[in-house]
Amino acid sequence: PRPDTKEFRDMVEECFERMQVDYFDMFAFHGLNGEWQWDWMFAGEDNCWNVIQEYKAAGKIRQIGFSTHGPSDFIYKLIATEKFDYVNIHHHFCGSYTASGDGVDKLGNARCVRLANKLDMGVSIISVLDKGGKIYEPSRKLRSLTLPDIEPFSYGMGWLWNLPEFDAEKASVHTVQVGFARPVDLDQCVIPAYLQGKGELLSRVKAAESRLRQA
């Protein structure tokens, strides 16, 4: 978002031009990270939210979400507006990146994911392999704790895919986003998917989870 709605509208139009499409199935406000952006989004009539509502009414935008690297209290506040269809958020076995350890319960973004579930919002987890513990190049200590059952790469993904098994309120996520530093990283994504299909992933993740909690 921007404090100047004309600038924001110009940016949206530029997106349509660059993508050469007539509409977007999914549009996200990127980087809603702090209270200073609240007024840009919602204050008065001339705000970024109302601009996007115009595009939605015209059939040019269908689903509206946001991505965030902010504190959990602000993320929770955004979700609680019940305006958004989905959220791109940090929530990993080792914490919530910028929101780690904050919030009223000190559980980072866990309560944000739970609220999004209650409101039937899509939950997409970002930066699973990097901000989720840099598990694409894990420490020897981390690898020694997840093996022999599973590699850290597969553990991080498997933990999210089976989140209801580990979350106190059975919260779940819908999409896990990963980036690749090298082609072989794709193999590491196929492995947990294969194990999940065979019904073997959860038991391995639980075994590694137990050792990690004891360490």
C-alpha cells in the first residue's frame, strides 16, 4: 500500500500492463508490516482498500489477501477485520520469523493462523526453507536431531503439512511456499510428498519433533 492512492492505483495499473491480463484471480497487498500502514489501508474514503474494491467490483480482482513480515498483534488485527480472503504468513516449526515469541500468548503467529482458520481464510506459509530455520543448509546439530528419520528440509515441510497434529487448536495451512537455490532442492520436496502419500511422513516427523523438544 501507499499513503498516496493515486500512486497506488498507478502501481496496480502497471501490474496489469506487465502481466498482460484482464484480471487477477489473487491480489495481495505486499508487506503489511506495521501500524503506520493502517490508515493507508482503511482511513477515510480515499484509501487503498477502497481502490482495490473498485477493481473487484469491476471483475478485475477476485480474491484479496496480504503478505506480512510484521509483529503478530498487527497481523491478528488485520485478519480480524474479516476483509481478506487469504494471508501469506510466517509460521514454522522454529518460530514465526519477525513475529517469533511475540503476541499475547508469546506463540508468534500461531494464533493468527488459528483465527484465519476460524474465518475460513486461505493460509499460505512463506519462506519455509529460509526463514523457517534455513533448513536448505541446516546446522550439524539440527541434522543430527532429525536424522535418521528425516532430513531437516523434509521435516520443516512435513511439520506444516501435518500442523493439526502439533497445534493445540488443530490449526492447518493450505499452501506451503518454497524457493530453490539449486535443482537438487526440488528432489527434497518430492521426498516428503512421497512419504506423505505412503502414510509414512507423520511418524517420521513426530520422531524428529520429540528429539528436538528434548534437545
